[in-house]
Amino acid sequence: MLKNILLFLFACGIGMGAYLLSVRTSQNTKSQTAQLPKSSLVETMSYAIKDPPKDALIAKMSMLEGDVRVEARDATEPARLAKPRPLVQGERIVTAHKSSVLITFINDTKILCKENTDIALAQTLPTSIVLVQNKGTVDYSQNTDSVPLSIRVRNLLVRLQFGSITISLEDSDPLIQVVVNSGSVKIAYNDYGFVSQVNTLSKGEEMIFDSDARSATIE
């Protein structure tokens, strides 16, 4: 049990580290733009920002409805899509009011982003997929545990072992709702005293987590 918890937290830590490193690299590159000759700038941008890791998984988009935007690895803001396109590690997806999109990895992991959602693909390696959900309602489903799927939601870490879950949160509300539609999910967080707490939820169970108070209620 302890080994699984540590592996779960380690995988999420790697994913968040990769995502933050990508963001910081982007910021550093922009601050040095005026000092770089054109040829050097193109080479740096291509290596550090534009291209994801060679072994990273590529996601497919489908069921695109309404205003769906993607912030590419080398972009400064999301751009509206006219049609679905592949998604890579480091990109961010934003949906507007009455808009949605389905994201699929290797025909097993499916992410349905509903309206007013903002998520980032922090890590999409064959060994682990790590996403960051900033707001909105997202349905996550996975038939098997072949590629571990973890979601960071503020100070909450959610690990879908198999099945289907729904995660919801809003900008102005500290509450995060995690509903297990089927299967099993493992949820970890540090409480107000910064003591690690890990809970396993099964079908029909629901957790309400207060990100300000760092406390959870399971029903």
C-alpha cells in the first residue's frame, strides 16, 4: 500500500515538474529574445518549447463543439480551433460557454472537457499521463491501467486506477468535487497540518475537497 502511494505521488511530482519546467523555459526564452541572433533564436525555440519529448504520446481530438481553444507550447495565449487537431505534451485546452471537446489517448484514456473548462497536458509519456485541471467539469475514463492517469487539481492529486470519474471546480469556489461513476480512484492531499492523506474511492462515492481548509468529506 505504502509503495503504491509513494509511486503515485512520485509520478505526479514528475509530471508537475515537467510542466513547470516547460513554462519557466518559455518565460526565460522570451526574456532573452532581444539578445539572440535570429538563427540562434529559431534553434532555441525549436528545441526548448515547440517540440515535445520524442516518446510523448499524441492525443486525438473529436466531438469538438462550440468555442474550443488550444494554447500551443510556443504560444502566449489560446487560439480558437476551426477543426480538431492532434495535442501534445505541454499544451493547454480551454472551452467556452456551451462548448466541449473529447480528448483520447491510445483509444483507452478519454477526457471529455465540458463548457468553461481549462486543462493542461503536463505530461503525456507512455509511462504516465499527468494533467492539470484549472477549472470546469471534466469526465475522465480509462478501460485499463496500462498508462497511469493522474490529475492535479489545485492542491489535490487524483489517480484514476480504472473506470470513470467526474471532477468539477470553479474559479471563485474553493470546493472541488470528485465523483466516481465506475471503477476506483485514489486521492491524495496534505491537510491543514501538512500531513499526507490518501483515500481510495469506489463506484458511487463522492469527495468534496475544500482547497482553502485542506479538508475533505466523503459521501
